[in-house]
Amino acid sequence: MERFFKRKSLLGSGSSDNVDSSNNVGSSRTPSSRQNQLDGVLGNLQADPGLRTRMIDYDANMRDEVRRSYLQKGPCQPRVGSEAFTGDGFKNWKKGRERFKMHVGPVGSVHNKVREVAINLMNQSTHIETAVSKHFNQAHNDDKVKQVVMENAPGNLKLLAPCIQKEIVNSCALETLDAIMDGLKDRFFSILVDEARDVSVKEQMAMVLRYVDDKGHVIERFVGIQHVTDTTSSSLKDVIDTFFSRNGLSLSKLRGQGYDGASNMRDKLNGLKTKILKEQPCAYYVHCSAHQLQLALVTVAKKNIYIASFFATANSVVNHVGASCKRRDFLRGQLQEELVIAFENDCLITG
């Protein structure tokens, strides 16, 4: 197997000392050795961005710790070419404020989003690991819980039944939805709705709530998928009304609605937007920008003979191969042979 899955370092010979022979830094199997490697990695972090190991090369289970450690170190002052920020000082302050404001940008800019993510990462009290560890310690120290868990648990208590797993997932979904509604409170909001078929050939309607929080940030929250028997405007309106009544939402707070350009959505006489506007005139309709972009790209692609030919050929190949199990097995065999040849020639990097 070694000749087919030869390990190759992505960082080369000039890598940092905290990179092992595998592709990911700090990869380990046992928790103790993983913690030791994590301590070693955090103790040898490079301050200069030009010498840092790429974040993608660290083990996925320790990337948050590495990011947090870099944030705790504070800003770095690399000396590359100029001494403006380390020795001589920055002199062009004539447009300094304008440049800083342009860099920070308005509410919802990339800078503010990254800053918010960094603050959340530093706030360990709300981290998922802290919450799980807290509940685990509480359960471990509770005598009543000890009597029914771990080695004292009944032999048939494995929670593997589909109905039990679905019940757990539904409970998590309800708790998440309650948290979203607590964040929405009594604010004005808009809805984004779209429908599509899933793999089981059932029509599903997805809904997203969009509002502005106290800090002026635009918040979008996916609130669920609902199966609909048909896609008429009346059926979709009934589903939306049911969702509003179940979660205590009012149409009086609705200020916007965004859909695609289908007739059942934007029809001026009997469309979904018209039905909602009759009850709430302030719920202005906006044609979804993503759908507009999709329509534009499809139109442009159809005008290009090479792109149209490519998709036509791809569609024919998929239909031809997908209609036969023998053709699928033959294609898998061909791909496996090509992968083996690529591994032998070191054309692919695996970890």
C-alpha cells in the first residue's frame, strides 16, 4: 500500500520545525500524544507572517487553538523592506483617516466580519467545547446520572433506533429555532423563500429570515425546510402562515420578501408576493439577486457554442452511463486504474 499512498510533504525542506512527515501538522491518534503535539506546536509558533505555517496544514482539530494563540500574541511588526511602522514612523497622515475608514468599511464589511469572528473565537465561555465539557462534568458528578450512563447503562440503551435518532434531531432543531426567534425578538424582518425537489423526488420549500441586530449587522438565519404537496401560491402561503403562527411571528413586522422569478411567486394577479402584499403592503418584493445572476449566466452560456456543446456532451454521457450498472462499474474500474498509475508516478499527493 505504501507505493500507492506515498506520503509527501506540502511544505518542502524549508518548513518549520513543528511540521511532521504527514501533510497535516499535529496529526495524532491518542489524546495524550495529541495534547503533547498541540503544546509543542503552540510553543513554536512563528510571529512573522512570511514564516508561518499555513493554517490549512495544521490538523483540523487544533486550528482553532492555533488561531486563538496567534490572536493572543497580538499584532506582528515584520521588517520587510520598509521601516515605516517599526522605526521611521508613518508620515502620510493627510489622508490617513480616509484610508482607515475605507479599510474598515461599513457595517457588514469584510473587516468587521473578521473582527467579529476573532472576538467570538476569543470568547471561550460560548465555545462549543466549553459547553460540552461543562455538561459532561455536570453529568459526571451527578449520582442520578451515573446510575443510568456509562457502564451502568442498560444493554439495550444504544439510541440506534431511527425513531429515537429522528427525535433527537428534531429536539436539536427546535432548540436552534427557539434561539433564532429569541435573537429576532420584536424586530422588523424579511423572508427569503425557494422551493426545489430533493433526492426522494419530494417538493421542499426552504425559508430564511433576514433582519438587522442591535449592532447594525445584517443577520440571515435559515429556519427550516417544509414539504409542500404542490408549488401553487396558495399552498406556499399556507405553509408560511403556519410557520408564522407556530413561532409567534406577525405579518405586521414583515418588511420584505425575496423569491425567484417564477410565475407562482411574482405574478401580479395571483402570485405569492401579491397575496402577502394584500395583507401587508409594506412587505416589498425583491427579485432574488442570485436567481438573476443564474439566469444571466445561463443565457450567456447558451450563446457560446463551446459551452453549449460541453454541457450537451456532459448530459449525454451522464444519461448514457447512469442508465446501466455495467457501464458504471466499467467507468469505476477505469478510474481506479488511472488513480493507481497516478500514485505510482507521484502525480497525486495523499495523506
